[in-house]
Amino acid sequence: MKRTMTLLIALLMGLQPAVLCGQTASGEPTEARVYLRDGTVVQGFLLERAADLIIVRVGTDVFTFEPEQVQNIVTLESLGGEARTETRLEFPYISFLGGTAAFGLLSWLQFDRAGDQRDEADLTEQAGLRERAEELRDKAHTAEVLGWSAAVLAAGTLGVALIPRRTEIRVFPALSLAHDAPVVQLTCRF
């Protein structure tokens, strides 16, 4: 049991840097506004822009347009200085909280086992079996060391999970109904 627990802890400690490096930001689709010829404005993520098809995702819905339907496509890169920049605070390694919970549980189990073995050692010593009592105290000491090791690992994974990262994102300016501004058209179809 001791070897298994040591191997498990060593394995988890070895995997954590790999998980940390594996959590890189993936390439997101480009945010865009698609202005249709009928005056409708569709704002979402531009998934594909080919010669014969334009695919836009709005929330969970995916819309496809033919190039003849589209008057203009505006992306954040094409806006230049008109796009607002917002700073957001993210916690990219929040998944390490799972390690915090796991190591916290392991620590609690080891301390619980150590307490049980110390109680059993006291009862065994009262029965006159000193050698068995010493063995139980040694096992209790080992369980306490494993408990403290798991507690330190839990604190470490908590520290990694709470590493913040500030990111700046660009956001489209709000649509308005002012003169010379893009018009938002609502349609209701039965």
C-alpha cells in the first residue's frame, strides 16, 4: 500500500507540469459582423469564408450565407482603432482545483488512518503487546508523513489554480440607430 501511494503521488507530481503546458489557448474563430444586402446585421464568429460560402456561428446557432447575400463583412482587425479594448482577468489553470480536492481528500484519509492506528497502538500496548504497538505507531507516523505531503501538494495545486492572467480583448463598438450608423433590422417570420 505504501509503495502504491508513493508511486501514485510521484506520478501525479510528474504529470502536473505536462498538464500545465498542455493548457494553451486554442485558436478561436474570428469575431465578425456580417452585413447582409437586406439590411440585417449578424454578429458572431466567422467560422469559414470561402468563395462560395460564408459560415457564421451566433451562440449555438450556425448560419450559412452565399456571397451574393452578403454586402460586407467587418472583423475586429478591419476596424483598427474603432474597436474597444477591454482587459479581463482569467484563471487559465483553474482545472488544478481538481488536484487540490484530490490531494486534500488523500491528506484527510491519511490523517484519519494515522489517528486510528495511534488509538489501536494505545489499546494494544495496554494489552501488553509492546512490539505490535510500536509497529502500529510506525505505520501511524508514515500515514502522518503521507498526510502532510498530500496537504503540501494540495496547497501547491491551489496556488497554481489561482494564478491569474490578464488578457486584453478587442470588442466591437455597440450598434446604434444614429444617423450614418449601421441599422439593426429585426424581422419576425411566421
